Amino acid sequence: AVVSTQSTGDEEILLLAMKDMNVAKLTSDDTPLFNGIVQDLFPGVETPILDYGNLQKAIEAQLDTDGMQKVPVIITKIIQLYETKNSRHSVMIVGDTGSGKSVVWKTLKHGLTSLWKASATETKNCVKEYPINPKALSLGELYGEFDLNTNEWTDGVLSAVMRKTCSEDSPDEKWILFDGPVDTLWIESMNSVMDDNKVLTLINGERISMPAQVSLLFEVGDLSVASPATVSRCGMVFMSSEDLG
């Protein structure tokens, strides 16, 4: 994104950073309250207007291709997801069924892929997603487990996907998508992956480090049973069906 103003002061940059880090996770009722607080803190300071140029064009073109309306709220949420993913390697899209969670990440995925393929650079990057429903699997099936009779190790779905994506040298972006409810039974083991260590430690002692081109994406209905340790490690994009009318 490019700031359209010629000269941007410190207050404008601070204001923009505060909005980038907070607006995406606020509900439609809380956003006006946040804007009011910000105006009191920075009286007379206007938020710089960002020009997303080709990215916004690619997003709108992808919505046209998918036969969807170019609703401004959805375009804003897609850009918020893009900005949040640039600052965090773990992002949660939170919202009720029908609020557009899948549309947001799928449109961003196809938009970025088409944008990179149309660029003049030699590397033709694309985005690949690896969807997993963590609640459809037991902990052993998700992370891997030892057979108590033979003491043999059996890989889990997540450990196999992580090992495959993290060992590839291609510059393609890889999104490991957790499409299902978040609960303490399986998410707590992901804390070391979601923080700055970016390492998945399995019970057999193996440690899988996550490179820059691999990121985590969670599509969840709510975070009612998620611990503060989990929530604080992730970027948040809140979706509301009310915003869609």
C-alpha cells in the first residue's frame, strides 16, 4: 500500500498504525467508539489515505470472476486480512456462519496469485492452501502418536502437512488453514508455532520450524473457549453478517 500524502508526520504514522492493528478486530458497534477515542487522542489529525492500487483491482476482478457483488465492507475486510497477514504469521478470521469468512481468504488468495503471475518479475509466486478440520481428528490423528504395542511413530495430519510445506524451497506462499472450532484440547499445542519461535514440537521430540513463506490461518465461529495466551499470539479479523445487510 502507498500513502497518498506527500509528507506524513509522526502523528499520522502513529494513527495509521493504531488503526491498522485494531480496527480489523473490532465489531461494528465498537468501531465508532474506537474512532471517537482516537479523535480525542489526535485532535485535528487526519488518517492518511492508502492507495492499494493493483491489489484492489485484483480483488475486485476476482469478485467479478466469482460472480459476487463488490460490497465495500468485504473489500475492506480482504485488505485488512492482507495487512494483518503482513504483520502476523498467525491470523484468525472470526465470525458467524454466512458472514463471509471463506470469501475473504479465498478472494485474497486468488487475487494475490493473479497479481503475482501478472507481474514482470521472474518468480511467479502463487498461494496454496492446506485446509484441516482439527475437530474431525483426535489429538493423535492431528499431531501424531506412538503405537503403545510396537512403539512405532505414526505421523498426524498436521505434522505431515507442516513437514511437507516447511521443507519446500519454493517461494510460493503456503497457508495452513484450520477450519473448525478453537478449543483448548488442540490449540494449546500450537502456541509455540503461533509465537515468535515458529516451531512445532511433536511428542517424539521432532521440531519443525516454520519458514517465512508458511503461515497459519484460522477460520472460527467464536473464541469463547480460547485462552488469552492463544488469542494474544494471533492477528484478528472480525467478520459480522450485520455489516453485509
